[in-house]
Amino acid sequence: MDVPSDLSTFRSIGTAPGAAGDVMRGTVRWAPAKSLWVASMASLALVGGYLTFSWAAVGVFAVSTALVLLFGHSLGSHRKLIHNSFDCPQWLEYLLVYLGVQVGLAGPLGLLRQHDLRDHAQRQPDCHPYLRHGRSFLGDGWWQLHCELVLDAPPDIALAPSVENDRFYRFLERTWMLQQLPPAVLLYLAGGWPFVIWGVCARITAGVTGHWLIGYFAHNHGGMHNRIDGAAVQGRNIGWTSLLTMGESWHNNHHAYPASARLGLYPGEWDPGWWMLTLLRKLGLVTRITLPADLPPRPERQALDAAALLAPVPSTPSSNWAVLHALRAILIARQTVTLRAPCVNLPPQRLAALCGAGVAVQHLPGLGRLELAVGETVVRGMSGVLLGIATRGRAAALTALALLPLALAVETVRARVETTA
Ligand SMILES: [Zn+2]
Ligand SMILES: [Zn+2]
């Protein structure tokens, strides 16, 4: 079998003959514990969620889901434990991984093994459809949420001893389902059963279902900047889910640079996990961060578009004067407006539909950030989008004006964080 050249650097497959195993032959079997866990959480979330609905409980669901996905799944489980793409104090690593267990997918060591098996299998010329999400949509859902793959000759996955022998991780591995009890008790004390149903059962259901959905789409449909020659399956980027997944849906980038701590690599690709990492670095809590430039070259990686050859561009914030000047030009002088955008998170047509009829939308993939131009004045990022929306009419202009201070504040923080990244 033709083995991709980077396999030798893949950290967790043993080097002994036969260690790579056979990732083609195996049986998919119903996994009772996993299946009952997912089904009971989903039924409790659906029935209980309907019976106990309140906006406060929905708020608890939204905040707790965002927290476990950002700090737990994206930073703790994926970018730290699995890829070790940054350094942080041990207590912070434990806290992040603990939050990762709260997603309700598996224990930390089980998740690590499952990820490394897929990572290894997907780099082979071919692998079992279970490992590359190769079945129909619903078939894949049944497999991933209710079944397990038992390979005839599984690869020899050796975890780093420091992780495998860690007593805290072993404890979490044995008790990962029970780890939902502490937050459940706290939520019960804070708001009774509605908070428990929404803050635990609905959160787990959303996290586990979302994890499968992204896994399915990120290996079947979506954009690509890079292609890995000789791999059984390519990763795909799903732009519109970048905020919901905390940046994890830039999966084509992840296949291209698996050990990079940053997932949204190209102009306009939103990556909340990366924003949080750079903030933690500013606070002195995160030290080493691995980026694509730090990784060894991979001859099998082929750039497919101009963006893949560009380095990520840090954004320059537009001055508040520029914003005021553009506002005057749009609302009073009624000058013509151009929006130039990488249009990664919003397709150009949808961006044009958001703005007034007089706004010309240009798709420029090489541009660092979306920008709105009125004459000589340029306004970047979210403030630019709001100004574009303001051209629609009076109600849109008032809404845009009300949101503008928030957008300016976000842009300022983002620019500060990025210039030190
Ligand atoms: Zn993948
Ligand atoms: Zn990964």
C-alpha cells in the first residue's frame, strides 16, 4: 500500500511492521451504551424541553452550549489534547479538557483514540466508509450516533504516555457520563428542572448531533483551498457554521495543517477558537502556539486556489473618522458604495441582498477583510457591513446606527488581539 509521506511523523501510530493496521475491513455494530445515551438525552431534550420551555432556560442552553463548545471541545479536546497545538498551565489544560468532556461525546482518551484513528485512516488511499463519513446522510447519522466500527486489524494507536497515564484523564475516561451530574445539580439549584433539561440534556443533544452533522458535511460538501493527494477523503470548509462551531468547520484547512492551532487561516475566515487563544496568550495563559508556518512541508498538499498561497493578513481597523465620513457620504451625500469582500462567511448574493440596491458587491478572494468603500474612504469588517445595510432605507439605517458602536468596539478589540498574535 502507498503510504503518504507524512505518516511517519503522525504521532500516535506505532512504527512496528503492521502497526498501520487495515482501515478497510471491519464490521459496524450497534453500540448499546452510546446509542442509549444519545437517544435518552435526545428524548429528554425534546419532550422535557417542550414541557419546561422558558426563555431563561433557553438562555442557559445557549450560554452553556457556547462555553463547552468553545473552551471544551474546540480548545480543550481538539486543539490542546488531540493536536497539542499550544502550551498552557496544567490547571488550565485540565479545566479545558474537563469542559470538553461536558460535550458528552466520550471520555478524553476515547475521543483521542477515535480522532487519531480517523486522522490516520483518512490519510490512507482508502478507508472504511464509517471512518470517512462515506454513507448516505441518514445512514451516516445512524452509524456515527448509534454504532461503532470494529476493525478486523486495527492500527496500533499509541497515545503519549504523559496523557495515557494521567490519573485525572483516566478518572474522566471511566466516569465521563457521570460528569454531567455536577452541572446538573448546580443548574437544579439555580432554576429547577427547566435548567437541567435545557442546560444538560438539550446541550448534550445539540453538541453530539452538531458534531456528527459537521463531521458529515465537512467530509462531503463544502469549499477547499488545499487538496491532500492520495488521501481517502478530503476535508471541506463550511463557512456559514464557523461561528456556531467556534471555527472547527474550517475542516479543509484542518486536513491541510492538522497541528495548526489556528483553523480559519485565510482572509475572512472567522475562527472564535483562535480569537480566544490569542486573547489567552495576551493574558499570559497560553505560550507556544503552532501555526502552519511552523509545520514541516508536506509534498502531498496541493494548493487549489490563490488564497491557499497567501499568508493570513492581520486586519487594520478603520479610524472612527473614516466611519463618520462614510456615514455622512452614504446618508447625506448619497454617494455610491462598493463592498469588496472575501465573502467567505456570506455568499456575495446574500451580502448584496442585505444591502441597498445602490451597493456594488465585488468578490475579491485575496482581500484580507471585507471592506466598504465610499470614494476614498474605506471601512473594514463588521462596521462596513452595517454601513452597507444602512443604505437600505430609514429603518435599516436606524438599526445599523444603533449597532455601530458595538461593531466598532468589537473591531477595536479584534485588531488589538490580532496585532499581537
Ligand atoms: Zn477530517
Ligand atoms: Zn483534528
